[in-house]
Amino acid sequence: MKTCDLSFLKSISPGNDSFVIGILQIFVIETPLAISNAQIALNEKKWAEFHAIIHKIKPSIEIIRLNSEAFEVLKQINQFSKEQINLDQIPALFAILVSNLKNVYLEMNEELNNLN
């Protein structure tokens, strides 16, 4: 089962492979850096900084249509860190998100190879 669904991205740019390639390349380069920074903020319990990073990457993750379970985890992380509630649950939820994103990176690199 795929971790993400690129059909929405492809539908907003029909026949424009260079647009899709650009978006995928940006995602594969920038998202791991953001996740790394989020991990640091999480480890240091800097909840406002953590939330800002998660909130910033959420639209990028929405456009690739992360599977519904992982996307629900992302929404929970976003809400919990914003409201600073259930903070003890965030590390485990974040680990689930990171695991899903690792699969996304693999799928996107495969898609990039197919498009090039």
C-alpha cells in the first residue's frame, strides 16, 4: 500500500511533469530538514517552535495526500502542540509520522526516477 497519493498533485498540473518533479524535489529536500529541526525542538520541549515547524510542513504533506492514518497523526500533533495539551503523546505520534515520511521519501524518489 502506498504511503502517499500523488494523483491530486498531478491533477492540478495535467501533463506538466516538470511541475510535479519540482514539487517532489522540494519536498524530498526540505521536509527531512524540517523534520530534523522538529525533532530537536521536540527533544528540547520547545513546543511553540515544534508547532511552528509542524504547521509549516502540513500544507506540503496535504498536497501529497499522505495516507489517512498518518495524516490524522499529523493533525493530532499539530493540535496538541498548538494547544500544548497531551504533550506526553507527541513523541510517539511524531515517531509514527517520521516512519511514514521515510516511506514517502522512498516513493517520491521512485516517482522522480520514473518521471526523469
